[in-house]
Amino acid sequence: SYELSQPVSVSVAPGQTARLTCGQNDIGSKNVHWFQQKPGQAPVLVIYRDSSRPSGIPERFSGSNSGNTATLTISRAQVEDEADYYCQVWASSTAVVFGGGTKLTVL
Amino acid sequence: QVQLVQSGAEVKKPGASVKVSCKASGYTFNYDLHWVRQASGQGLEWVGWMNPDSGNTGYAQKFQGRVTITRDTSISTAYVEVSSLRSEDTAVYYCATGPSGYDSHFEDWGQGTLVTVSS
């Protein structure tokens, strides 16, 4: 079955850059979407189609995708960015897959 | 703006069925509507989708035969029904929508509905 690999946790100091990865063979050929989820809340789309940012999402969120790794980059990380982050792709025309999620700690 | 409002929490016994609703507003009820679930402390798991216009559906392989997604276009509401419930189905169920079609992303989400399966 198709799986996406994400590190379980990432830590970053406030003001530094956090890079969250999502791995799968040839993921660069797919469109990757990223979601942020805070405790007790529904997920929020932060990046779609590898690098597009929905309205209302801060410019410090950016994305890239090449080869076997997609990356969500959070520049100048803030305490409010602390959350779980999930990548997502369409594995086929009939199957959506989420990564296992990365817990981002900002401290 | 797009709003998805889900029905309230449910408690069901093993073997029973549950039906969760998702009422859409703020747009024409024609975007693909997906269902995603999340067990406590776990990640997101895609359940399936429906196009409200055509009624076409698709399901994750593990749910085929046990999950049914339907809609009532007259009230802009989609439903997910899970039958033969087991404890592993205990989770928050979310509906989500966005541009229709393959490779689309989920722009808007409902608030989630907790389904608890317990004897």
C-alpha cells in the first residue's frame, strides 16, 4: 500500500526555520498538500499543490517538492505554529493518503 | 464563506450502525465532499468521497462494503454511514470539501463528530 513518511517530531527555537519532510518514492511527480492541526481543532490547509498558500496563511509558510521528498518550511517559527502537521497526496485517482503526521514543538 | 456543520456526538454499541451528517452552506453544493476520520491520539485517515452533483462515490479500500456516503441535495447535506461498528471505529469523523476532481485539496472542514463505539 502507498505510504507517506513523516518524522514523528521536530523541534525548533522561536524565530528559527522549521523544515518538515514527507517522503515517498517519486513523490515529486505528485501534488502534495499540507495541513496544520492544533489540539481539539479540525485540520487547516496551509499549503496546496506543493507550494501554493491559501488566503489567510502567513507568508512564513512555504512548500517544495522534488524527487523523493516534499518539504514544508516554516520561516521565523512562532509559538503559535506549534501543532501537528500532515502531508497528503492522491495515491491514485481513487485513493487519498495522509502521512502519519509530525508534531512541531517551538521552544 | 464556506461552512460545514456536522451533527452531534454519537455513542453506539458494537455491531450497530451510525450515520453522521454534514450540512454545507456558503457555496453551491457541487464540490467533492470527503470524509476523514481520526482516532484519539492518531493521525488522519481518509474514508471516502462523493460528488453531490453526480452522486459518484469512492471509498478507501479498508472501508468498502462497510461505509456508505450519500447526500440530500435539497438540504445541501452529505452523510456517512458506518455499519457493523467495532471499537476501532471510535474516532472523530470530519467532512471536508474543496475543488472537485482528482488531485484536489481540502480547503474547508467541518468541526468534527465524535463517534464512540462501546458496549
